[in-house]
Amino acid sequence: MVWSMLEDKEGNIWFGTQGGGVSRFDGKQWHTFTKNDGLADDYVRSMLEDSEGNLWFGTDGGVSRFDGNYWETFSEKDGLEPGNVLSILEDSKGRFWFGTDEGLSRLDNKSWTTYTVEAGLAGNKVRSILEDSYGNLWLGTKEGVNKFDGKIWRTFTIEDGLPSNSVWDVLEDTNGDLWFATSEGISRFDGSTWMMFTTDNGLFDNLVHSIFEDVEGNLWFGTKGGVSVLRGLAFLTYTVKNGLAMSYVHSILEDIKGNLWFGTSGGGVSRFDGSRWETFTTEDGLAGNNVFSMIEDKKGNLWFVHRGIISRFNGNQWKTFALENGWAGERVTSIVEDPQGNLWF
């Protein structure tokens, strides 16, 4: 399974796998890196390319940095908080933040600082990290949300306006409002006031894993029961009855033509042009009907990540890439394109 994807500035695509290391695809050839090459661990959950072009890999055994030639690994003995590394962020000051199962670590030049619940974290399992437009750090944890202004930690929970303390995703919209996807609904925070959205307000299902803002400023929420879009303060929901392939939506993508794509659990992928739905499955050429992640590359090709296999769609034809094409591991769950147009799975 591929857990993470990244496209670097040279256009190479990197795929972090479950037990197979990390694979790089330059458009023609595959190259795989494992522990034998210097990677901290072969289970790669998160990836980041920093402002200097170095690649960072968050694994189950620490963090590895790769400059294109040499590997450097950081682990608990260096100051990294123990646990699986779930999220990575480089902030506007060039500092690196690593969210793990057991806390948060910051690397500032060569100095490490760790934060846990004792230091002010809402919970030690840090699933997502966001820096807002003011430079504040926001953490989505299993026990609530944290805001860190560089000096003071502040915690937000259900007592403040979250529908659940189990937070999966964090997004800052174009208006500067913050959105939090949780296991029991959504919350919006404008800096002073919280507003909660659940099924009582029109959200189709309260278990929300993903948030996406389209070019028109509409917010889309991938839930266990379908996809809900918020226009103003009104929800509109699409389910299998409307044309969605399957109710459980893993991922959301908007292509350059303005079409929205929804990767589902078991139903394939659905395309929505604003009025008409079209679904693609294995019968059409899709490699698998579980679609964990999607990306559109600089050439307009669409890439879809399945369990152990990847599909590419150029608008007319499908092509499948499987293990024998050079993959590091069997399971792929995410994808990203780098500035050079390379795709990473």
C-alpha cells in the first residue's frame, strides 16, 4: 500500500509505501530506496520537499532527509518524539515540525524541541499540521485542536465548538477561516467565533475525513455517507442516488477544466461537471475501485491511487501501473505532483 505521494521540484514523483520503502518515478524509470540505502524505515507515512529541495520522509522508525545524494536520519536519540511520523510541515521561518503518534517535534537548524500533552498539546497523536496566513500553527489531534503562536499553546475541544475531539483534517479557506473535519461533524473558526455543522444542519454524514475548497470558494466534505458541498450556509449533498459511485468518499480533486473528481471506497471514481455525473470503474479501465488519492499532473493527466496499483487517465485512455512496473510496495494510498511535473505515489 502507498501511504503518501509527493512531486518534487524536478518533476519526479515519490511514493511512500507500507513496508516497501519509497519509490521515485522520473517519467521513464523507477528507483526504490529502502533501509539498506539509508531510509529510516520502510514504512513511509508522510513526505515533504523543503524550500531548499531536500526531501523529508516520515516513517515508523524516524525521519529521513535526502538531498539527492546522501541520506541523514533523525530518530528518538536525536530529539525526535517517538512514534510513527504522521505529518510534516516546514513553516515560514524554515523550521520543521513532525507530528507523531506520541507528540510533536520541532527542528530549528540543529536544535530539537518536543511537545506533548504535558507541554500543552491537546493530544499526542498529531494527524495534521497547518500554518495559517498569520504564521500560527494549527494541529489536528485525536483529542482536539491546538493553536500555537510561537509562545503560547491554546487548546480547542468540544467545549469550545468542535463537534468531536477526534480531528482528521484542517483547512484554511480563501477568506482566512479555519475548518476542522472530525469524527462527528465539521467546525468553522473565524478567529473569534466557532460554528458547528453536523447532520442537523444538512451535512449528510458526521464522519468527515477530507475537506476541499474549489476555485469558486465552495467547500466540499468527503464523508462516510456521500459528499456534501457548502455554498454560503446551505449544504447540498450528493450520494449514489444522484450519481456518486459510492457513498464513502476518500479523496476529492478539481481538474483544470473545473470538473470535480471523487475517489470512493469500492465504487470507483466519479466525475462531476456541475450538472452531470459520470463514473469510471474497472470495467472502464480503472485499475481498482478503491480510490485513496488523486492528482492531476502538469500535462493534464489524472492519476488514481488504488490498493497496490495506480491508474493514469489522459482524458481518453487508461493505463495501469502495477508492482512489476517498479513499485516499492504493494499498497498505494496517496499521490502528488512536484513542480517539475513528476508524480509520486
